[in-house]
Amino acid sequence: MAIYHLSAKIISRGKGQSATASAAYRAAEKIRDERTGLIFDYRRKGEVYATEIIAPDNAPDWVNSRETLWNQVELFERRKNSQLAREFDMALPLELTHHQKQELVRKFVKAEFISRGLAADLAFHNFDSHNPHVHIMVTTRTVD
């Protein structure tokens, strides 16, 4: 049995953080921040097994694009100390198959966040190691 861990954090502009930078890093992608013009490129970063976005059924189509979703969050939140997202980092059981790990997370995310009208951005990391875990970035506002 693996050692379990869970950490929950707020991604906040007041701490000098960015939702676009955070999403790019966790997903190992390239994202341009429309608000600042900065480009965050983490495509060379390893360890990302899979990524996906889960949103409520009534969410607009643009929510399914990681770059658009987090740029919309950045543009909507105007205060210098805005809370942009919540992030959860959770260990996953070694005993489950990769598919079972992903399904476990999807069920949790749908029950706890999507049912409340929020969108979630998932990044599964280190599935072929002794530290499989998932990073879940969740919007702070509903996306209806």
C-alpha cells in the first residue's frame, strides 16, 4: 500500500501566481497568457501520463480548451489579489491499473466539483513509478 498524501492550495494572483502558468506546468504544455502576453512552455517536462478537462454538461465549448479556459479565468478575475483556482494534489493507489486510477479520479471530480458547476483540469503524473498522483485544478466560479 502506498503512502497517501493530499494537499490543497489556492492559486492566487496575490502570491504572484498565474492560472495559465500553473495549468501549463501541470499539463506539460505551451500556453500563452493573453492578459500578460507571457508564454509558458513546459513541453519538455516529463512525467505527465495523461491530461483532461471535465466540465458540467451545460458549460460552453471553450471550457474544453486548457488555454482558453485558464485565459478566461485570468481575464475575468481583475483584482490584484484574485483567487484564480483551487489545486488538489493526490496520491493514487499503486495497486490499481492505470485505467482504474483515472476512473477513480473522474468519479471523485464529478461528484465533488462538476456537480457544483465547476470545471476541473486533470493532470496525471508518474503512473509508471512508485509515486502515481494527480493534480486537479478547479475553477473558483461556476462555468455555466
